[in-house]
Amino acid sequence: MSKDFDFEEYTDLSTYEKNKAKRKEKHRRKLKDRSLLIIVIVCILLGISVIFNIYLLATRKPNVDNSIQEELMMEKNRIDTELKLWQSEHQAILKEETQEYVLNKIDFFDKRIVFIIDGLGNEYYSYDCMLRKVGYKPSTYWAYNVENAIAKGYVEGKCE
């Protein structure tokens, strides 16, 4: 033992027993304090663990199986391809309809609308003939349908 036993200190047995009891009580309190400290530390660690796990659960991303992801990507690519095909077909149809509309409109104007140009006599001209006669110079003109121009006494002018 590191301490030398002092016989004078323990002259009677009751003092020895009292001191022994004090030492045991002191040792028991130390153990109790250490146990309490260990319990507090364990509770703190448990609390931190619970909070960390809650954080992980709240911020985790759903774990999607790779095969499902691949299927979804394939389906998305298929839909994108189908959409592009549909758009190109639709644009082609729209372009055809637009061209047909413009051609029909031009045909209507060429066949049914005539122009009487101020200062060129009692004749009417198609749009193309009017451009040959006056070009793009400023001029005054009236536009009629063919029947109305004839009814007003105008005759078809010669295109030169």
C-alpha cells in the first residue's frame, strides 16, 4: 500500500470503523456521481443521435431503383421523340395549308379583281398589267370586280 498505516490514528476500534465507514460512503458518493455523469453523457449522446437521425430522414432523397430510373428515362425519350415527330408533321400540314390558302387567294384576285387607273382612259387592268403600265409610281386607282367594272362601262385594257 502506498499509505503507511498509522497505528496512533486508530487507537481504538470504533474510530477505525468510523473512518472506514466514511471512506466507504465517500467512495459510494464518487461512484454515484460518476454514474450520474455517465447517465447524463449517455442521454446527451442519445439525444444527439435521435436529432441526427431525424435530420437524415427529413433530408434523404428517395432511393429509386436504377432499373426504374432507366425505364422512366426510356419512356421520357420515347415521348420526346413522338412529340418532335408530331410537331414536324403538324408544321408540314400547316405549311401545306398556308401555301394552298395563299395560292387560292392569289388565284381569286387574279381572276376576279381589276383596277381602273386614273388618267389611262376607260380601260381596266389585272394587277400584273397595272404594274406594267404604272410600275410602283404613286397613282390613283379603283379596284372593282370584273362584272362591276364592265357594268360601269370599262373595257379590258391591253397589257403591253
